[in-house]
Amino acid sequence: MADEDRRRLAALMLTDLVGYTSLCQSNERLALEVLREHAQLVRAEVSRHAGREVKCTGDGYLVEFPSVLASLECAVAIQRAVDRRNAAVPDEKAFHLRIGLHVGDVVDRGGDLFGDGVNLVARIEPLALPGGICTSQQVYDQVWNKTEERLVYAGTESLKGLPHPTKIYRVTRTGDPSRRAADRGADRRRIAVLPLVNISPDPADAYFTDGMTDELICTLAQHPELKVIAHTSVLRYRGTTKSVAEIREELGVGTVVEGSVRKVGDRIRISLQLIDSETEEHLWAQAYDGVLGDVFAFQADVASQVAHALELLLGEGGPRPVRREPTHNIEAYTLYLKGRYLWNRRTEADLRAAIGCFARAAELDPRFALAHVGLADAYNLLPEYGTLSPHDAHPQARVAALRALELDESLAEAHASLGMVCAHQSFDFEAAQRELRRAIELNPNYATAHHWYALVLMYIHRLDEALRAIDRALELDPLSLVVNRNLGRILLASRRTDEAISAFERVLVLDPSFPMTRINLALACVQKGDLRRALDAVAAEHSATMGSPWPAVIEGCLREMAGEQGTVAATLVELGREAERRHVPPTCFAACYLATGDTDNALAWLERAYDERDEWLLTALTSSFVDPVRSDPRFRQLVAKVVGG
């Protein structure tokens, strides 16, 4: 270590101006004006709180403080000053900051700071919401009993540079007029229905328990004043030993519904209770007894009574939602639930198995609209996760979605399915938006509709809107693997590379084998210039995405970019062989030619991808991978055709 280097602990703050890069591209004059005001505002508060500006990062600041409490107080003062400033200007001139706080070990080299502490605060800052503040566990431990601000646990993150995951806290500012996302846990209207426990003598009766859980979620989700966590997130708590407090922290819920189902012969007892997640007080409990006759009528009646109990407890008025029985056939409903579980796994084998479940459910009850929705959704995803061509898959998806709407025009799930068919089959993004907005109107709690709406907005390069839409999906389904992964895709398209990497890393903590996550992580690492880490990510993806050509394609491209001449040529030969026996997305070939700088062939294959409605093209157009041809007139014409539909 150099003589002038000094190692010590430091209380650090890192700020970032949200959306500054995209603002520069769209309105440079306004961007410079915002940057100037932002600098004046931040520096004024740093001075008031005895902070030392270590460096300006262009659109942000690294600041050191004499105490951890001073760093928190300064961060809060900055965000309040931004709020006051934004309230006095037109919306188009408003700006927002993300702020990260950490206390850790640094190396002081001539006044500049380096080391783990700086690296970690840089990892924490992107986790903050626009207008928000995130802190590490170390900051929380220092200030939790010294401030009026509320620090709310926001989950555990695996941060680069730390051997173990660390807890992250969001700051809820005292006196804030609006309820921030970090403080959702205090809102009793935000509800998690935990998987009910099957205590029947026969384990095979679990189907009824699953059906009762799903019915409760669906019925409560119809209520416009409630925010109900989606099935995919609560499913992770089946058999959990976690406390209500831990679940509250992870999901940000104010109310938890838990209970059990006991079925003996034709007799059924369902025991339920509502729990205030903050105090763990039991708000209400009830047991329901019935006879196994019309199972779905019994489930619907219980769910309706629970909804009514919540209305009374929460003081919610208005008409009570009506939940239609999806089917009278228990076997069909059980197959539908199994199909949805498989569909969420996102592998080709699971999607094909899901199609079998949905098709059999539709045979057992041809008027079971959700079974047709399931078919539409599975066929819509097969070209992305499997080897079925869009030409073969998308027409079947459209037929199934239209059949579901024919059976029930008011079904939000059916409108959402048709929306994605419109996006993928015909690149008709106006129709896609119309259908997805209709789905959200019919069921504001349907997380998948918000998720898919975000993807459509990403496809047409409305990235700020896409982030807002996917944030809403995450409010409803915070532990969804695919929603968290696609948050990373939107951040990557927005060139917010570090945040995208953090999003992909969060998915891998939840499920290290979730398909396509490491491919996306690799692309983010390429965008950051870290080829070695990108290659490591792709190497681990092969087993997760069995059958997909993409791991081999990206690995070949990366090796070529790293100087291993001939790897792309070998990949192209293998792709040609593959294409003789199954569908290979044209974008795979385009990626190879882009990696070798063969512009003409790359553009020819991208045109073919457009002709075949290869949905990978929609992602490719937002990727930095196509930057070498982005200024080519032929590429611009292609983008105009795609976005124009």
C-alpha cells in the first residue's frame, strides 16, 4: 500500500439522477438545466450536514460524512428539497434521485476513496426507488434508535463484494404526504393469502386445499380497494416456518390470511384467520363447515365471506365483487392449477406438459375459459423457451385466447392473453396495449397483465413507462422469478446496466436455474465490458435452458469477441445443422454475424426475423448487441417497421 493510503471506516452516501442518460438523448438542453439545479441542491444540503464531496460521478455524487446519522439526515433533506422543487415546476421538468447509504471500510488515497465500502454503496444505491433511499444493514444498526425516520426491511440481497447476502432497508420519511412503496407493510389493504395447510387424512386431498387458496386470492383480487399478492409469490411459503413478521418484511403486506382445510369423507372444514402483520394481532377467525357436494359453490361462498369480513375490518364500502365459478369439474380445475404451476417454470418440457394439462381440462369442460387462457399463454411462450416456431405456435395461441373471450368477455386473463398474441404474432402493439389495458381495468390486481404491459412498452421503446408498469407488477407479485428477470431486461434496455445486473442476481438468489436469467446477465456484463463474467454466466446457463440454442450462440459470440477466432464460424455450422431438424430463431444467426462485424448478413437475418415474427427480435432491437448497426439506414427502416407494426 502506498504511503499516502489510509484505511478507515467511512459513512458514505451515493446519489444518482434517475433517467439522466435518456433525458440527454431526448432533450439535451433540459438535461443540462436539470443537472445544474441538481448539483446546486445536493451540494447545499451536503454543506449543511458537514459532508465532504469526494467526487462527482457526472449525474451523481459520492459523499463522506462525520457520522452515519448525518448521512441519513442529509439524504432525507435532499429528497425533501427535491420534492419541494418538483412541486414548483411543470411535470416535464421534474427530476428524481436515488440515494444509497452504507458505512464500511475504505482506502483514502489523497482524498479520493476506494475499497469495499465504496463498491458496496454503489451496489446499494440502484436498489432505491426513484425519490427513495436505501441503506445497508450496517447503517440500520447505527441509526435505528436515533432517528424519527422509519427504516423498513426491504429484503435480503446478494451484493458483489460481500461473501454473504445482506439485509437492505428503505427509508420512509416522516411526514411524507404520500405512502411510499417501502411503507406498504403498514397498509392493511395489502394482503397475502398464504397457502392453506391440508390436514386431511388423505394427502391426495391437497387439490382441494390448493383450489381453496386460489379461490381466496382470485375473489379478494376482484375487490378494487384491496391489493392482493399473486399466487406465484405466496406459493413460496407453502410449508414455511417463517414468522408473520418475516413474511411482512419480504412481501410488504399489512394483512395475512392463513388457515387449514380438513376433509373427511364428504365433510369439509375450512379454518381461516386474518392477522395484522405489524402487530401479529389476530383480527378475525372463522371456521366453515360444509358437505362435499358442489365444491366450487362452497369455495366461492367461503371466499366471499372472507372478503366481506375484510371489508368490515378495513372499512371499505362499495359493491362486493362477484366471482364466477370457473368450472364445476374438479378434475378440470385441478389440471388447470397443475398447468399454471408448470407454465411458471418456463422450460420447454414444462410448457409442453402444461399444454397437456390445459387441453385435458378444456376437454373435460369445454366452457372452462381459464383452460383456454392457459393454452394461449403456453403456446405464446413456446417459441421463446422452446423449439416450436412462431408460425406453428402463435395461431394456436390466438384461437385459444379468442375462444376464452367468446366464453367470458369480462375475463381479464383472456384479454391479457390476446394482448400478448397481438404483440408476438403480428407485432400489433396498439391492439396489444388496448387488450392489456382492458385486462388491468377488469382486474387491477392481475399482476401478469401489468407485467406483459411493461414488456409491450419495452418493445416500442417507451422505457420509463415500462418501468412504472413492471413496478406495479412487482407490487402484486414481488417474488415472481419472471417479473424480476424482466425488470432486469427493461433496465438493461434503458442502459441502467448495474441495476439490471442486480435484478438478474436477485432472480438467481431465488432460483439459480431459472431459464434465460444467466443469458440476460451475460448480455448485461457485455454491456458493462466484463467479458469474463459474461462467459461464466453463459457456461452456467446450458443446464438451465436445455434445448435452447441461445447459450451456445451467446457463448460462441463472446469467445469470438474475446479473441478466439473461428468460434462463431463453428457456431454457425452447428446452427445450420440444428435448423435442418427443428426451428432455430433467425435472431440466433443475426447475433453471430453481429459478433463478427458482418453487417450485411446480420441485417439480412434481422429482416428474416421480422418476416417470421421472431419475438426475440423485439428484445434484440433494445439491446446494445445491435449497436454496431444502429446507425445503418437499413436497421432504422427495420425498427420503423417493427415499432410501427
